[in-house]
Amino acid sequence: MKNPKITINRLAIRLQGIDADLARAAVAGLGEELLVKLAEQQSLFTTGEIIDIESINLSNIKYTKEQQSHQLRSAIASALTGEIVQRVRGSKIVETGHVTSAGE
């Protein structure tokens, strides 16, 4: 069984007002955190599916000075997961021509 493959050609993350060391620590391990969050959405993906995303430009992520790097990393990974899921769902609607409601 072949796992789905997701390719993101360009990812823009802007961290304003955050210490450089905190920013580096937050993005270290981001890939692993993203994989965990996407695994929680695995029913959305088809075996062997290839998903190409040209670019993702994240909007503002709420962050407070009291948060630590792992909390910021989790917030970034959640925002990325949301963008990926939204695009995958959107592409499946286009492919099938079928729109489902949230309760369906």
C-alpha cells in the first residue's frame, strides 16, 4: 500500500516580533509535527494519491510572548494542516463535481 505524497513547492511563513532563536526553535521539527497532524486527517487522503501544492502563504497566527517554541510550532503546523486539508477537499469537489455538506 503506497502512502499519499504531498509536495509543497513554496511555503511562506512570516514571524514578526518573535525572537530569532525562538523562531528557529519553532520551525525545527515542523515537518514531523505536520506529519502527525496530517495523519489525524488520513481519511481525507487516498492511497497512492499525489497532491501538488504550488504555494502556501500562511495568514497571521496568534502568538503570545508567554508561549514556548513547541506551542508556536504546533500553531504553525495546525495552520498548515488546515490549508492543506482545505485544498485537498477543494480539489476533490472539482474532480467529482459533488459538493458535500459538513454533516454528510
